[in-house]
Amino acid sequence: MKDKLKEILLPNDYYSDPYIQVTEIKNGFELKVGAQYHSPEINFKTLFQLSELFGTQDIDVDDYANSGCESCDWGSDYGHTIQIRFPTKLTEELKSLIGEDLCKP
């Protein structure tokens, strides 16, 4: 599951200090995906893959940005929160990932 989520949400390995975190929300889960310097790309293909993986079309995406150093942006954090509501597949697998950073070995 970890590798599949990384493949979908971080298809390129050029992100600086990337992370994916899973939390449980009412009626589903929230994925927080981000990186330093710039936000990972979320597009139709990404949403379609998540929809197929979790068996739901009820997906909401919000963006966030926390800038870092004024001159170099070190310490910044850019990304998305992705709410997966009413999933019909892989819910137990997602529950097992709560609290982990999926990008850490």
C-alpha cells in the first residue's frame, strides 16, 4: 500500500523532503502529501487513480503553503490535503498506515 500511494502521489522523485501522512476523518481518511520548496502535482490522473484504488468518487483536495526562509525558502512546506470519503476498498490497509510518514523507510 505504501509503495502504491507513493507511486500515485509522488510519481517523480525530485521533491525535496517529501511526505505522505494518513489520518482518519469522519466517513473516511485524509492524506496529507507535501514537500519542501514546491507542492507535488495533483491532477485528474492522480484523482482517478485514487478513486479506483479506494472505490469512491467522493474525493476533495485542499492546498496549503507555508513559506520558509525569506531568501531561500528553506524550511517551507507546500502540498495538499486529500479527503477520501466513503471508501469501499482498502480501508483496513489505510487504517494500518495512520500516524506513519509513508516516505520514511
